[in-house]
Amino acid sequence: MRVVVIGASGRTGRLVVGKLLEEKHAVVGTIRNSRHMADLVKAGAEAVLIDLDKTGFDEIVFAMKDADAVVFAAGSAAGETSELDRKGTLRTVRAAEKAGATRYLSISSIGASTGLSTRTMSDEMKDYYKQKRAAAKHITGSTLDWTILEPGELIDEAGTGTVTLSEEAIEETFVTRADVAAVVVALLPEKKAIGHAYQLTRGKTPIKTAVKKVLK
Ligand SMILES: NC(=O)c1ccc[n+]([C@@H]2O[C@H](COP(=O)([O-])OP(=O)(O)OC[C@H]3O[C@@H](n4cnc5c(N)ncnc54)[C@H](OP(=O)(O)O)[C@@H]3O)[C@@H](O)[C@H]2O)c1
């Protein structure tokens, strides 16, 4: 597959790029700061400069030309507004539709699709969930072959190779970014994952088995 990874310099995005390359996919990584370009190219990906707040729509469409799939791994940093999570999703969904990149996998957050209450959360987290839920509406209302992955808190430890993956709500806990990247790459080619949102945390099931189980 030729896959465009949005947010390829992010902590999860760069692991998704690495895993895709490992599995012999062709990768276009989008970055908003040119200082990440050399690393991405050295890893074996193509790099395109896209700032989702500023880059013109046609340029985003052009970056997705001939792509089979788009992975949305971008996200607002601490201290930045979560508006990017919705607006960036909308712009990349529309661009993917126009470019004919039909497969779209987005990383959201645990409980976004299973009705997790935000009542006791901080205002920042309330807004984050509001934006992620609005983003999901753009995705599920699109013509794309979408999948949404909703991980728990992300940590930077080494991947464990085992997870909990479920369409139902699960206990909120953390998961490594490396395991998230592995699940993204495992779900991407799966037709049966189209039209589904999955919860993901650390767990005891090997990733291959966990993916097989949710696709049944
Ligand atoms: N953090 C958590 O615990 C957690 C939990 C569940 C889900 N998630 C979700 O998982 C995904 C990955 O999270 P992460 O913590 O690994 O991400 P991250 O390291 O914060 O990286 C986010 C990426 O988004 C890019 N980005 C931000 N604003 C942008 C813009 N306007 N235009 C283009 N790119 C932009 C950043 O670019 P720069 O490198 O230039 O800054 C960076 O590459 C996000 O969607 C996040 O919401 C996170």
C-alpha cells in the first residue's frame, strides 16, 4: 500500500512510519517543520511539508495523490488548542476523498465512541473530547473506508506486542505508542475493520490475535 501518515514527526506518527516501512509499504510522511525532513527520508519515507492550519487544500490533496490509505496521527500538543484534532481531521478527510485515497485510519482517544463521560475532566480534556467526537462525525459521515482507533493514555516505553483491543468500552489505562503503531499497521489492510471504532490499552493478547478476534 502507499500510505500517507499525517503527523509523521509525532511520537506515535514516527513509529507508524517505521512499522509501515518495516512491512514494505510505501510511506509519505507529512510534517509541519522541515527540521524533521532528513530523518524521515533517511528512514525511507517521502516527506511533505503540511501545516494543517495553513497549507492550502489542493496541496494536501496533491500529497495524497496515488495513495491507498491515510493514517491520521497528528494531534494538538499540550498548551495548543484541540481545534486541530477536528479541523485537521476534516481537511484530511475531504482531501482523501478528493484524491481517491479511500482507506482512512484515525487515532482518537479512549471512550470517544463509547460514551465516556467527560463531566469530571479538566476544561482542556473536555474540549479535547469534544473535538475528537466532532472529528469522528466528519470521518463516519465521509465516503471513506474508515477505522477509528481509540487508545488510552500513550506512554513511550518499548512495545510489548500484547494489548487489549475491543469494540466495547474497556477499563481506561495506558498503552505504549509502539503498540499503538503496531495495531494501526495491523488494522490498515483489514477490510473487516472498515466502519468500526476500537478501544485499545495495554493487555495480554498478542496483537495479531487481538486483531483477528475483533475482526470476527
Ligand atoms: N497523548 C496521549 O496520551 C493520547 C492518548 C490517546 C490518544 N492520543 C492521540 O494519539 C495521537 C498521537 O498522539 P501523540 O501524543 O503521539 O502525538 P504527538 O507526539 O503530540 O505528535 C502530534 C503530531 O501532530 C503534529 N501537528 C500538530 N499540529 C499540527 C498542525 N497544525 N499541522 C500539522 N501537524 C500538526 C505535530 O507536529 P510537530 O512535530 O511539528 O509538533 C506532531 O507531529 C493524537 O491524535 C492524540 O490526540 C493521545
